[in-house]
Amino acid sequence: MPHVLVAGKIEAAGLAMLREAEGITYDYVEDVSEESYHPYIARADGMVIRTQPLSAASIAIADRLRIVSRHGVGYDSIDLEALRARGIALAIAGDVNSLSVAEHTIGLFFALSKKVIAADAAVRVGDWAWRDRERPFELAEKKLLVLGMGRIGKRVAELASRLGVLVSGYDPHVANSVWSHIGIERAVDLHSALASADLVSVCVPKGDRPIIGAPELHAMKPTAFLVNTARGGVVDETALLAALSNGEIAGAGLDVFEDEPPLPSNHLLQSERVIVSPHVAGLTVESARRMSIASVRNVLDFFQGRVKRDLLVGRSVKSA
């Protein structure tokens, strides 16, 4: 009888699937920390995990573990090599939150272009004359550069195009033959594309180095806005702060940070040119329900020998 550990709070729909699954027992730990699930991992055959780390030390004591299912699509907090060394499968939730993240991305561009935070603050202190000093602007006819043409990048491009935004995309990993189906202009040279963009949306996975650093920020227009709803570390925060302070770009919207939660000493939090949110872009009511169902389904499907191959990271591990 497989025993499942759910590490971190998930929506009720996923738990209901576990309760109703024949031959399945489970532990449920709502706290999102590695320490909180340690007492339970040794008896787990399968695991659903939120954003907390799954380190090599935790994997080492999980003698029965055969499948880990991420409640989401990223897995940079999981020691993938330690899983592979033990032959433990890792599955992701698939396309469950791309619309939510894309909407949040567009929302941050709206908030920046309409100066929503500053306007709200002005009204609250009785500064009605703010409307005569500041001028928001429209997104329509502005040039948006989307970095990364995965599921989320494509959704951002689709939503922006519907608003009349002029969209181009940059992704050297997408084959030439695919671009004709994406339906937007392809940017070949990153720095040239940054130099002509009014809006830049970062939708790339975390790599060995930031895709946006000081040279890239220096290439951008002083009137441009940058939004990162991907991962902390894909934008160099020190370089971003300097670019904002020096007027190299006009503003930024950040849903993710290198350290989460960001330290109070992070000067980006004090900048009036930055709008922030707590890594919540993908956590709408609808996407949270979809993620809970998808992450639990991966575990159940694994033990029934029918897990979807395209949801397995590496796809080299056989299902049960």
C-alpha cells in the first residue's frame, strides 16, 4: 500500500483525490519548510512538495521514496542529482499556471505604466494635484520583448498582442521552424532587441548566470520597464538597483527575488520605481486548484504505471 507525504499546504481538491484513492494512505504537513516534513519522509513512497527545499540530506533518509511530484513547474529547490542517484522519479505539474503568471505579468506592466502605486498613495494623503504633475501612458503600440518562449512566455505574448502591444520574442533555444507557429517577431540579437523595447518580460528558467545584468540593463531605454515573474537570480538585483538609481530604466515589477522572502535590507524594496509581490503570480484560486490536482495525480498515476512521460524531469526513470 503506497504511502504519500504531502509537504506544504495544497488546495482541498488534491487532498480529496488522495482520500478517495483506493489503497493509498498519506501524511499532510501544511508548513512549507524542510524541517517540518523530516519526521514523515522516511515512510513515504511518494511525495508532493511545494516550494521548500528537498535536499540530498532529506533524500538520504527517504528509504522508500520512489516518486516526487512538484506542486508547480520549477524544481530548482530540489537536489535533482540526489534523486537521480537513487533512481527516484521527479514529476512536474505541467501547464497549470501559465495563464495566471501571464496575467500577473501584464498586471505589473499596467501598474507601472499607469503609476498605480504612486497614484494610490497620493490620493490617500490628499495630494489630488498629483494628477496634474504625473502622466501615465498606454500600453497599446508599445514594444514588448518577451525573453523565453515557453508556456508562460507564449501566454504573455498572446495577452499583450490582444491589447495592441507590438510583441517580439527572444529565445535561442527555440528552433527556427517553430517561430512561424508562435506568430510573433523573432529577436535574434538580445542587446539590439533590448535597445528598442519599451517593455521587457523575463520568462526564462534559472540558469548559471543572470540573463539580465548590467550590460543588458545599460542597453535598455531610460523609459523602459522590466518585469520578472520567472525566478530570482535571472535578473542581477545589484545591477537592477543601480540601473534604476541611475535612471537607465524607468521601473521594474518583481514577483521573484534571489532570496525569498527578500531581506528588509534589500534596497529594491525601498525604491519608488519598483513594484513587488511575494512570488504569487502563479497562485490564483484557479491555478492553485489545478496544481493540487495535477501534483497529486502524478503520484497516483505513477503507482498505477501510467504517469505522463512529458511530465517526468529527465524521463529516464520508469514508473511503478
